[in-house]
Amino acid sequence: MIEIRDVPEADAGLMVDFAGMVFHVPVEEIDRERDGWPAVRAERIGAFDGETKVGQLAALPMRLAVPGGLLDCSAVTFVGVLPTHRRRGILTSMIDRMVADAVAAGRPVAALWASQSAIYGRYGFGLATRAIGLEVDTSRPLKLRTVADDRPLRLVDVDSAFEVVDPIHRRALSARPGGLVRDPEWWVRGILRPVDRDAPGYTAPRVVVHPAGYAVYRGRPGIVRVLDLVADTPEAEAALWAFLASIDLTSRIEAPSRPVDDLLPHMAADPDQVTIKSDYGALWLRLIDLPTALRARSWATEDTFVLEVDDPRIPENAGRWRLATGAAPVCEPASGAPDLSLSAADLAAVYMGGQSPVTLVRIGAVAEHTPGAAARLEAALAVPLAPYINDDF
């Protein structure tokens, strides 16, 4: 019989070894101290066959930026089941336990990065954000159509960077949904760690700061790798890109994670200098307390809908809801005919404004009972900037 129980803090480091086995990470690449720190601060769930751990899941208590504010969130990570114990309901039991813990802690949402995207839709997670990877040819000067903010740039020491860059990052969270609030440990161990396993051969991180923005990057002969770039204004963003493009002994910028509406492809005077190399799904979102989550976000228009939500995993979310958007949102049980019928996963996918309800109706995933309801909901969900996350966990 499989038992679901807590994993003690003393065994948090072993979760890295377990994840390495499940995800085929070579032993020599595993560093428990470096890679295991999120597990230490997480709520750790294990599935045990006798005394043998056969599955695991960790949930980090975090704050997630949603349109108009921040929500408490269970950031799910370290998920895995041994190949000897697949198809026995172990992942389902661990997710059910995670949901129960989130409800008890008052967290209305959960989120994760999916290694296999086909898995999580059946648990009510919807793909809420995407990202793109950029490559910039800097073998010749990068001319920009945007006039750069010419206030001075400065390089800051990694050890003191938090106090300078965190306020800028928090301002960005208020403007663009999808990201996580970073505490000092997250900055040091997640963003500014000395070695990046995903970028072998690169330098330690460098931090360049503008009065209205910053960039974190690493270098190697010929290449600048941009890890994080945030700016208050397009002009400050232009100044940072111009600096990165001018670094000596380099001819290319790689930026593996940028928002889908990133300005650089449009800023470049020669669009051929900026290439979109990848476009990929990023954050998967789960609405755990549906009415609280819908009331917590801001809305672009005032409107009223009856939504019929299918949620077999969390019955409290299932049924018909009257959603009134606007300055004082209302979400309450309803008995009238629905305007739209959709799954919990599809509602989560559109929640931050990154997915289109109209598109979901067109492909047959969402049923529109009132003509034009999907377009009206899309207008209410609209956000000025596309949702984006640059925190892997």
C-alpha cells in the first residue's frame, strides 16, 4: 500500500538525487547544496511503498504576480514517480495532497513548469504563459529605433546587487503578470548563482544597472548570455540592449528567455539582426480557490458572465459562477444559463491574459452559448503586457 506523508527536512537534499534519477541527470552533475535549496524551504510530500520513497512533490510558498496584484501561490517542483510505480495513482494522490495543503494555507493558486505538458491538464493546470528565445547579431553595431535613456549605467557587485535590482524587479511585477516575488535567497541562489549548469563555460553573472532597469548576464568569448533584463521604460530597455551589444570581444547575444511581446525585435533598425530562436510554453497555472482568484485580479472592462466550470479534481470549483468584472469584481454561485462552458484548466490558461478565449472557442475546447461572450471575456481579461515568468523552479 502506498502512503502519502511528509518528507523530513533532513531528507530534503535527497530529493535532488531522486529528481536526477527520474529526469536522467548524470550523477556528476548533481549538486545537492546548489540544487536542493528550494526543497529545504518547500512543503515536501513523499509517496512511500513501505520505507522506500517511490514518488515526491515539493510546493514552495511563493507570491505570484497576477493582473493588478499578488497572490499566494504553491510553486510545485521536484515532482517525480519511480518508473517501477507508474500508473498506480501516485501522482494524483500527491497533487491532491498539495491542493489540500494549499487550501489549508489560504493559497488560491498553484503553478509549475511542466517537463511533460500532456500530464498536467487533467489535474486542472492550464498553460498560462509562454516565452521566446532571442539571438542578436552584434558583429556589427546594433542600431535601435528607440532613443536610449542616456543616464549612466554602472556595474554592481553581485553580493550587493539585491538592494539595487529588487525594487526594479518588483515594479516590473506590478506592470507585467506572471512572475514571482524574489527574496534575497532567491536572488542569490536562483538568479545570481556563481555557476549556471545550463550555461557551462560562461563567467559568473555580471549585473549592469540603469536608474530605470538592470540586466544580469554571463559571458564567454564571442557570446553574451542574457539571464534577466528588466526596465521601467522602453528607453531604459534600449540603453541596456545597446550596452550588451557593445561589449568587446563578442559578436552575439543569446537571450534564452524573453516575453513574447519583447520590444527588441521591434526596436532593431535592422530586424534581421534579431532572430526569434524558440517559442515555448512556460508557466502552468492551477486555480485552487476559483472565486477568490477571479476576485483578486484586475479587469480591463466591466461586464457580467455566467461561467460553467468543469473541475472534477476540486468539486468546490465546479458548477456555474456569476462573474462580474470591473473595479469591484464579484464571483458567486449562479443558477442561470451559462454564457460559456469551460474546464478548470482552460479557465486557468486564460486567467492572466496570455491565452485567448476566442481561440479556445474556435478549436472547440470552450463552448460559447451566448454569441460574443468569448470576445467580451477576452476584452475583460486583457493586460497591457503579456504575462511572463523568468524564474525556473
